[in-house]
Amino acid sequence: MRRKTLILAGAIAPLLAAPAVADMPGSVENGRKLALEWCSNCHMTGANRLATDVAPTFREIAEDRSADYIRGFLANPHFRGSMPPFDISRQQIEDLVAYIKTLR
């Protein structure tokens, strides 16, 4: 139980120390460019026409997940199947969230 608490605390701490989301509005256009550059090899992002059938589309993500869920997912390094790890800034996260949410 203690290990789970430490893991959870480690995941939340960077979010608490980060600037408020309201201080960093996302740029839809920058998010579209990031999606095309980083995500479109696997995800149908709306900015591309090709993708694999393994990853959910950005439209599915926009419809199924909250902006806060997406932020948390992107803020923590993750290994999901064959998804590569990446390290992006808080502003880039906000840009991606702003773009993904336009696809609802």
C-alpha cells in the first residue's frame, strides 16, 4: 500500500508545482502542428489522413476523455504498448489538449 501511495504522490507532485493551467492557454494551431509531427504516425489526429488501427483516434480521445485526463496522461512519461515515451512541456500539453478538444 505504501508503494502505491508513493507512486501516486510522485505522479501528482509535478502537477501541483506547475503553473496554473489558466495561466497557459493552449494554442489550437500549435497543438495541430504537434499532433501532426509527433502523433500522426499512429493516431488519426484530424491533421493527417493515415494512421494505424492500433491507436485510438484523436476524435475518440476527445469524446471519451476529459481535458484533465489528457493533461495527466501527457504530463507523465508513459509506455502504452508500442507508444514511445516522450517529454513535452506544459505549454505543449496545453496546445495538444486545446487541439484535441476541437475534434469533439
